[in-house]
Amino acid sequence: MEKYYLWIALAPLIGAIVAGLFGRQIGRAGSHVVTIAGVGFSTIASMFVLKYLLVDGGEAYNATVYTWAVVGDLTLEVGFLVDNLTAMMMVVVTFVSLMVHIYTIGYMKDDPGYQRFFSYISLFTFAMLMLVMSNNFLQLFFGWEAVGLVSYLLIGFWYKKDTAIYANLKAFLVNRVGDFGFLLGIAGVLYFFNSLDYATVFGKVEAFAATEPTFDVINGSEWSAMTAICICLFIGAMGKSAQVPLHVWLPDSMEGPTPISALIHAATMVTAGVFMVARMSPLFEYSETALAFILVIGATTALFMGFLGLVQNDIKRVVAYSTLSQLGYMVVALGSSAYAVGVFHLMTHAFFKALLFLAAGSVIIGMHHEQDMRKMGGLYKYMPITWITSLIGSLALIGTPLFSGYYSKDVIILAAQHGTLGLASTYAYYAVLIGVFITALYSFRLFFMVFHSNERFDDHTREHLHESPLVVTLPLILLAIPSVGIAWFTTGDMLFGSFFDGVIKVLPEHDVLSEIGKEWHGPVSFALHAFSNPVFYLALGGVVTAWFLYIKRPDIPQTLENRFKGLHTVLVNKYYFDDFNQTVFANGLVKLGNQLWKHGDQRLIDGMMVNGTAKTVGIFASLMRKLQTGQLYHYAFTMIIGLVCFLGWLVYQG
């Protein structure tokens, strides 16, 4: 099996290398054929792996592929851990990536960087596969940094745009902050467990936690080792999965082409943090402080990033803030110890969020790359496939009963309600509950403004407006299918069954899903239960409010904006996070650098050390020069004085 798994990971890499190095020789068609073939192979093979584990009763695979280095007792390895969690992630990553690859043929057909783009997105898939298939922290960190590198390349793909360069630098720098915490967490694991292998570390956790280990930080201040490790690891997840306050890079990632927005937001990069925490559940379960921290961060992100989606007019940015909010929901599940529903929502969200992004790209193609929703309207008549698939994605996103998003999102809310972390759980429950209304409002604000309000574009656009080609609409249709039905077949086993047995660890006192599972009697019964649940009516209220404000009375939003100008300004300025970062960190570091340059480099190093040394030698030489008179009696006198001093020193020493 080792070679089989190795080829799943390497196939996209081979495609990326061929398209990247030989793109001019094989041309556009050759570039997309070789990369799609590589990702297509990985997709089909990943599905066979999932079938092997679930249907055929195959055993999980955990072995070393390559020993990179040996340092004393520490062995640094490349290895694969392929269990149910890994197999599920492999299918999600490769399938969504395959849809994005196919879609890219139509979206990027006129772009001069066509071959380069295919090389990058195939490399992105390889990096994510290496991350999810890793069986040790070293390889995890390699995949972690590799997805960060490729996202930097893709966000700044149109490198002649200043905004794109600013966005990819922003993403790179913000993620360095998170990655520093992540590296400290890995260092903590190595220090206390003397290993980087998952199985070895997880096998020692229970005994390690029983000793309640601490370490001295400053002046006798004792910190829990487990809490410190878990919080540091989660800080890494905050960067990758864009949690407050390290969320600021994700909306600006819209500067990249739409296909990469779909790939980043649905199956790679941002899902890495959620996956990592779920994989590390044996560690996180032993620190309620870390879980409470995760819960509060996730709830804050879910609610307050949703508010920002209400005031965006760029179609891609609305979907981007939706991603931020939904990532918050996933993190709330993790903090509630409902890791299974966290990764389950990751899976369902991957399908309908990729669908929504690619549908937005289809609209942008039809509108000749116009992204302002205020210049759209009535597109359902011109783009029926994009319209119906956008509707399916929106219904899944808001948690409509019988759609996939309902099963994952509703269970997250129930998990927060049944949470065991006191005020943190209460705060999280009300945050995600209010978030249901907000999600429905901004989702259908987009849907109504784009597809059902009055037409707000010129005659030239109208004359050329038509449905996107099959290479664009086919991925929409294929993504719409799991957006509706994937949860019908998977919810029972993944959330309340044995799917994650032996993979995800939950202590009995934190097991909220077992309580929720008592209400599970199949997907239809669970969907009917929605009508006795306030969540459904909050979502319905959001849809009705959006219809009233943007179809029935489109004059009201402007009135509300004028009346609540201050609040609107705060939201438009994204709570001033960017201004704070620019003023305090960016400008502050520039000023600090200038001061270090003036006082440290110029005065201390150049002035005192370099030039100061030269001046000292010059002064000493000028003094010595005065002693060189050429008079013999001067030299004799100097010798006598020296001899007297030497004899005096000998007497003193005696």
C-alpha cells in the first residue's frame, strides 16, 4: 500500500512540475491535461481508499516512507497515516481540486499565465495531501508551510496588480505570526514527549496529563504544559483557518483569480487548521482551558465576521466573509469537543462553498469581470444553470433542512448548547444562534441582488450576457449534487456512529455528541425536527428579511445606512483591524527600524565600532608618533623609565 499512497500524493506534484517547467513546450492544452490527469488519478484513488476502509473492512495504514535524518534518539521521517479521517479529507481535497481544475479551463482561457496557474493549483493539491496524510509533526509542518507558500503565489498570481502583491504579502506575514505559535507548539511536543510521531505522542498523552506537568515561565510563574502546547498549536490554526484576530488576510485573498479563491476557501489552506485540531484531539481533550479559548475565538469569528458580510458589495467578498463565519462554526465544534461535527461541517462546507465561489466566478464571466453586485440584477433569465446552482449552494449554506449544510450546522449549534465549558459554551451557543439569521441575510442579499432584483447593467452587457460554457457549468452541477445529498448517507455514521472510532478521542465528560445522538433517527426525521427548532425560523427570517429589503423595498437599505451611519462605517472598515495593524505593527515596525538604523547601525556600529575603532587607532598612532623624535637620549630615557617600571612590578609581585 505504501507505493499506492505515495502515488496519490505525487501525481499532482508530477503534473505541477511538467506544467511548470515544460508549459511552453506542451502548450495550454498539454498543461491542463497533465495536471487534470494527475489530480483525477488522486481523486479516483482516494475514493478507492475510502471504500477500502469503510466497505471492505481494510485496516488503517501507518508507516514510514523515508527516513530524512537521525539526531541522537530522534528520528525525522516522512510517513503516511491513512485512516478514516485522512481518507475523507483526501476525497474532499482531490474532488474539489479536480472541479477547480476543470473550471479553470474556461475561467482562465485568455490569461497569459495559463500554464503557470495550472502548475500552482496542482502543487497546492500536493501540499494539502502531504499535510493530511502525514503521520508525524515534521511532515505536518512541511505541508503546513507548503500550502502557505503556494497560497502566496496564487493570491499574488496577477503580480502586476499592486493590490494583489499587497494581499499576498499580507497573507504571508499574518500566517507567519500563526506559524510561529504552531512551531512553538511542535517544539513543546518534542520537548515533553521526545518524539514527533503521532502514534508515539498520543500513546503517552494520558499518562503525561495525569502528572499535571507544568513549566516555569518567568520568576516562578508555573504554566500547564498541556495547555501551553495546545494553545500554541491552535494559534497556528488561527492563522491558517483565519480566526480573529488573524483573519485579516482571507478577505484580501480575493485578489487572486476566482478558481483559487474556491480552492483556498473550500478544500485547502483554511481547512488545514480545523483538520489539525481534530487530528490532535488526544492532546486538546486534556486541556479545558485550551478548549474554552478555542470556543470563544470560534464563536467570535462566526458572529462578527458574519456581520461584515452584510455590507460588502463585491460578490466574492461576501462569499469570503461567509467562509470566515463558517470556519468559526467549525472551530466552535472543536472547542465543544465535537471534533467529528467540526470536520463533518468542513466536508459539507467544502462542497457548497466551492459551488458558491465558482458560481460567483460564472457571474463574473457573464458580467465581463464586473464584481460589484450593485451593477447586476435579474441574471436568472440569462444564466439559468448558474442561478439554480447558486440557489442550491445558498440553501445549503444557511442550513435548510434536507440540504447537507443543515445536518452539520444544526449539530454544531446543538453541541454548543450542550457544551460543558460554562460561560464559554453559553456565549458560543448564542453567537452561533444569532449567526444563523445573519448567514441567511447576507447569503440571500447576494442571491436577490445578483439574480432577482432589477437589472442594473448597460445595454452592451445585456447583449453579450449568456450562460457560461459547459466547462464552467459542469463543475457547478457536480458540486451541487453533494451540496444537497452527501449528508443523507454520512451523518449517522460520521457523527453518531463508529466512523471516527480510534481516530478522534473524546473524554466521557466532554462527549456532547452522544447526547445529541439520542435524537438521531435518520436524515428525514432529523430534518422534520427542524420545524420545532428556533434555528429554522431564524434562517427563514433572514431569507424573508433579505427578500423584503432587496426585492420588495430596495429603498430601505440606503435609509438604514444613513440612519446608522456610525455602525455602517465601523462595519465597512472591518472593525478597524486593518487600520490598527497598519498603524501599530506596519508603521510601528518601520519607525522602530528607522530608529535602530539611526542609533544602532549609524551611531553604534558605524560610529563607535567601525569608525570609532579607526579613530582610536589614529589617536593612538598620533601619540606614538610624538615619541618617535629621532633623538638618542629620548630613547635611552624611555628605556630607563621602562626598566624602572618593570623592576617595580617585580618587587610588587614579590
